[in-house]
Amino acid sequence: MEANPFSGNGFISGGFLNLTPRDAYYEAKTGNAIIVDVREENLTGYKRFDVPRVIYLPLSELEQSISQLPTDFPLIIADSTGLRSHEAMEILISKGFALIANLAGGIVEWERDGLPLIINNKERLDGSCMCQLRPRFK
């Protein structure tokens, strides 16, 4: 396994490295890592990570499209709250990815920390919980 590319940041949980939103933002903003957003397509239109490099690859397509991901560059796996990204981390580790970390708390914690987002209000979601989100204006 290669050395941790994330400068000693983060914490181990669930058997792998997790970065706080602030640490993840620093790594992504400075070009040291790419955020891989594994939210499904209907969840990414409203709020997106505002960093130089983001790959949108829904968890439902991850195994079929894993070849789209670089194996030699640090990746930060992200979703809405950190649950699906945990599943994505397990898949990536099983496929030999080593330069990866999970975004603890997903885009929800990213936003709580006041980190930059691209917001498209035309894609705003509605619903009483994460499991029921749907486009608001459609």
C-alpha cells in the first residue's frame, strides 16, 4: 500500500481514512486530490462541490465505470452524508485503490462548515428526509 497522500490529516473510521470537510477542501482546492461524488444524478444538480476537480460517478455505476478513475492520484470519495461513500470506499479498496479517503459527513457537513458550493435553485430538492428527496420544481 502506498503512503498516505493526505499529509497526516483525517481519522480512521470504518477501517479507512476519513477527512473532515475542511481538510478535504484544502486538498481539493490546492489540486492535491480529486473529489469523486458518488451521489446519484438526481441529487447532484442542486448542490455541487466548488473545487477545481470533481468527478461525478454515481454509486450505482461505480463498478461498471471504475476505469474512469485514476489509480495514481489521490481521491476523496463524497456523497450526501457519508453513508454511500463508505460503500464506495469498500468497493474501491476491493479493486486495489489505495490513494483514497472518505469525506466525513458528505456534502451536508461540507455546507455546515461554510465551504464553497455551486447551487442551482432550479434543481432544488424537496422531501422530509434524505430517502425521499426529489426535484422540487418538476
